[in-house]
Amino acid sequence: MESLVSTNFFFNGQKDFYRGKVRDVYNINDQYLVLIASDRISAFDHVLPLPIPHKGQVLNQIASTFLDDTQQIVPNWKLAEPDPHVTIGLRCEPLPVEIVVRGYLAGHAWRVYRDGGREICGVKLPDGLKENDKLPNPIITPTTKAKTGHDEDISFAELNSRKILKKKEIEKLEHYGLALFEAGSTKADEQGLILVDTKYEFGIHENKIILIDEIHTPDSSRYFYRDTYDEIQSKDQKQRQLSKEFVRQWLIDNGFQGLDGQLVPDMTPEFVESVSNRYIELYEQITGKTFVKRDYTDIMNTISTSVESFITQNMQGI
């Protein structure tokens, strides 16, 4: 199956290049960032050996849609989407935390709770909850953004006491996080889904906090199907969900959690195709649109041409 594994462009005005786990990021004259969403997939802080066709397009186009839809709530970095795999936006100074908003007890929060924890990131949780139960109110559980290794939970109080963030920045992030989660939850509900939890990243541009990176995608969020949630929950069964959690669970079931000495299990063509289909399903569920698979023919030249066109139009004389 065709896919976009990686890129290695040299754009006009390019100052540096960074390859993350799943995105290739180009710095244009310290003014813009060209973010190319590859089809690589990661879990437990490891890039898996095979790419997932159309995954990058799905993530890029969902994020682009939600950035457009929420720009009146929170200012964001996006300027253009010149290609299905590409977003171009303002270059910002990233804040060193991720704002994780949770409406339900799932994923990492459930594992902490299951093992006896009743507090996460300074937020107290009531007794008697089951996995995937709805929380009394959405909560924010920040994490540090580790350059290597795993991100770590941290409270707002610690962010302030360790002088990672100022009090006014914390208040702004809390307001933005909850407002974005409410907007995402409303959109999900309209499409028959439940936004379970998600993460947001922010940066500083001209002394203002703005939203950066992707939002409400299956890599950054977890969704349940609304119509079957209550029945499944009443029976203590696993929720039907659209997120990357099913990939993590498949890895766990096959003996891999990113620990030393563990090997990534073989990814069969059938498994890769099933993951691709799940990503496409989420796109169609959350946007209400039919997904149009991009043509991978000559994709490198197509991306290069579209990005250079933006640079030429917006940065004359560089």
C-alpha cells in the first residue's frame, strides 16, 4: 500500500528541519513552520515499523478543520493547508507542557485509578468509578513535554512553583483548554460521538498564547460512539472507540509497552489496512464528510510545488 513515510525537502528560505515521531517540520526564515503529517505511526514513544496509508492526510485534514472552526474561541497558528498532508502556520515558541482535558475516566487516567490512585495532576477523583465512566466535570491533567522518554504528569501548582509557567499563563491555558474541549464535545455530539479526552499544545507568538499543532484528531483524542455508550457501560464491557488506543491495546496484547528489551510485534498487511480504515472512519464520523483518498503518485513533487508557491506569495525577496 502506498504511503508517505518521510520527506527531505530544501525549501526557499529554509533555516532548519526537524523530524518528529510522525511529522516532518520545516522552519522557513524563523517566520513560518511547514508541518508535513507523514503516515508514520507511534505508540509508547516508539515509531512503529510500518506506516499507515492515509493516516497523515486524515490527521492533517481533521486538525485543519478544527483549527478553522475554533479560531474565534482561541487564536491558532494555522495560515494555510496547501496539500492534504501539509499545514503551514506561524512559527511560535512552544510552551513546555501539554494540556490534557478529560471528560471520562479512560486510558492513562483509568490505569492510575485502577491501581489505587485517587488523584492525578493535583485533581482529586471520587471513589466508585468504573473504567470509561463520565467524570462529574471535565478535568485538566497537564503533562511535561519530554524531549526524550515519556511525558510526565504534573499539576498546575507544580508548574507554577517550579516556575515552568506563570500564574497568568496557567489561567489562560485552563480557560482555553476547557473552551476547546466544550467546542470539540459539541461537534462530536452532533456527529454521534463522545469526545472522551484530548490534548492541546500552545505556544507564544508576539507575546500572546496561541494554539499550535493538531487538535481533536485520533492521535491526540479519544472518541466513543454515543448511541451504544450507556448500554455498554451498564454491562461493564469495553467501549467502542475511535482513537489510537486500539493500537496501544493491540501492542499490549502482543507483549509490547515500549519497555527495555521488548520488541515491536510484526504488523501484518491486514492489521495495517485495518488501522488505516479506522482512521478514515474517524474522519468521516467526526467531520460528517466523505473521505477522499489522495493520489500518492508523484507526491513529493506535489508537496514541494504547493509549499514553494506559498513561500513565493508570502515571502518575496528571501
